[in-house]
Amino acid sequence: MSLANPSAPPAPTAPKAARHARFTEFPTQALLPITSRPEIVFTRGKGGWLYDHEGKRYLDFIQGWAVNSLGHCHPVMRDALATQSGLLLNPSPAYYNVPMIELADLLATRSGLGKVFFANSGAEANESAIKLARKWGQLHPNPSGGARFEIITFKDAFHGRTLATMSASGKPGWDTIFAPQVPGFPKAELNNLASVEALIGPDTVAVMLEPIQGEAGVVPATDTFLKELRVLTKSRGLLLIVDEVQTGCGRTGTLFAHQQAGIVPDIMTLGKGIGGGVPLAAMLCDDAFAVFQPGDQGGTYNGNPLMCAVGLAVMRTVSAPGFLEFVRAQADYLSAGLQHLSSRYGGEGERGAGLLRALRLGRDIGPQLVDAAREMAPDGLLLNSARPNLLRFMPALNVSRDEIDQMLSMLDTLLARHA
Ligand SMILES: Cc1ncc(COP(=O)(O)O)c(C=O)c1O
């Protein structure tokens, strides 16, 4: 198995207008404007690079928002798709299929959580976790006999865009946007145990958090906080749910981020990187909390063999000997490079774990840098600004030193321009 990205092919040489003549008029009127997209159409990707409709290439340090664990179109994923698509696409979730069984076994073994439910998105996996906790709270009511349903979540948390997961999220403004919220998600302060304790009441059934708040700007829960939370939840009869949709599957240098604190949650959710670019997510739980009965949870595509075959290929690659050591080495290299740029341009340092990192700019120039990076020539650079005062980096887990150097050099140029 090769850890390196397949080398990026040279930019195509055919005349621009002839190659993608149909993409000459922007914007299309047919898509709901759910985000303000730049006038670029991506036509292919390989490893760490994306190519647009005019043949311009972009070094990709977003990778589908921490999704493409192995970069664009990695051969193990292409092979898995090709093989599985010739065998079986969809027997229905009412039946077993081989990739579903193999991936469930691999995840259960690697996580120590005995039961797996497959979903299609991180939000759906989190909905499943919320439903499972509420079901458990019905079976283990409070002293007055009332079902326990409250799940303590955190300010600035991000758990998805369904109504329940938006309500569980602590994103500013989301409490009113589609009011009324789904009830039962009081918000504590991250890394403040007393704030969690203060919210525990007779209806509380669980605490749910991201080990690192990604969308909030790569804000880590400290190991001490995670350990104390584990002790607190156990002693108060509460479930601990970790949302590893962004941090899981090798992203932070261990298979799951919570492992770095030496804790084991009761429920864990995965998404994004598990599918490496195809829609796959999962909720895992300890056998003791596997209280769903047939009919409680499901979905048309759950455990779909095509997605699970790709997930299996990705997870086998990520958990192969040497892979996570490689991620940690690349992360150290990236971290040192970002720290250097921060010192040079008067920033406030960098933070994160593994290949989920943020550069704290000290000024609200993140969105400007993102636009300027994309417009660079001859190659563009794709960056994300999770908050206006920082940049977030989520390269492929097999990013090369050469790609990190290229990114740092391009960022150096940009920061010099915005100094
Ligand atoms: C921590 C976390 N949870 C849940 C989600 C939602 O995942 P999805 O967009 O696949 O529904 C995200 C997406 O960014 C996330 O970062």
C-alpha cells in the first residue's frame, strides 16, 4: 500500500473554450442558492488537487470539509466502487450484505463499541444518537417515572442541519432561524465542568460533544475535561455521546479523537472521512445501550453495499500499520510551518490535532485570504475560514510534504500581501 498521493497530472493543454464550452454562463438559475459559490466548476480531482472547467488546478486543503481522507479519486476507492458496482448495488437495508457486515465488524473491533448503525450523513448519525439516548431515557426514567430526554450540548457546537441536530448545535443565531427548536438541548460551556453539572436535572439523559469543535474554529475539548466528563456522566447515570463526524477516522492522528484522552464513550457518531467522499456515516454504541427495537430507526440507504464497500476500503487503508504514524508526522510538519507563519506575520499561533488545524490570524481577514488564495495563479489554493479570524486546514490524510510546502509558500505570499 502506498501512503503517498498519486502524483498530480500536468494541467491539460487543450484550448479552454473548446474543452468546456457549456460552462460559459454563470450563474445557473436552477440551483437553490444555499451557499454563495464562486464561479468555478470542478471537473476532476486527483490526490491533493482539483481541476476546474478552464483547466486551472487548485491545491486542496479543504478536501470536501475533512471528507476525502485519501484525497480525490484514490485508487483503493475507485477499485472498491468498480468491484462492488459489478456485484451488488442495493439489496435493501432489510437484508444483510457483505460490505455492511465487514465494515460493521471492523468499526466495532476498532472502537470497542459493539453495535453499529449505518447512516448517510453526519446529521443523520447524530439524529440516531439522539433517538437512541431518548429511547434509553424512556427505559430508565427519573424517580418520578418521567422519561428522561434532555441532552446537554455545548455553546458553539455543530451537530448538523436537521431540525434536531440544529437544536443540539450551539451555533449563534440557530436558536431562532427555524423556530421553534426541538426542545431538550440545554447548552453548557466547553471545558467547564461546573457548567455541565449546573444543567443536570431529573430529565437529563446524556451529554453530547465534539472532541474538537471543528466548525467553531478547531476548538479542542481538553483531555482533562473529557476525562472529568466521563467520570461525571458515569456517576450521574448519563450517557456520553461523542460526535466524531469531523474528528474521526484518523483525522486527528488517532483512529478516533477521544482515544487521545483515554476515555470510552457510550455512543459515537462518524461521518465525513469514513466514506472518503461517498455519503456514509455511522452511529456506534456500547452493547449495554443498544436499545433500538426493529422499526425504531432505519432508512432506505442504511448499510448500502456500494457505500460500505468504499468505507471498508478507506477504513482498511487508514487503520493499516504505519498510516496513523504518517498522519501524525505530516501533522507535526504542518503545525510547525503554520506556527512559523504565525510568528512571522504577528498571528496568534495555531492549534488543533492531527490534520485538523487552525491558524489564528489575530485579525478578521480569513474570508479575504480564502478568496485571494483561490484566485492565485497559475495554481489556486483552496482554504477554509471557519471563523473570520482564522483559517482551518483539513488536507487529505495522505498529504505529501511537498504539498504542505507548496501550501505554506502560497500562504506566505498571501499573508505578506495582507500584512
Ligand atoms: C462535528 C460535526 N457533526 C455533524 C456534522 C454534520 O454532518 P453532515 O453534513 O454529513 O450531515 C458536521 C458537519 O460539518 C460536523 O462537523
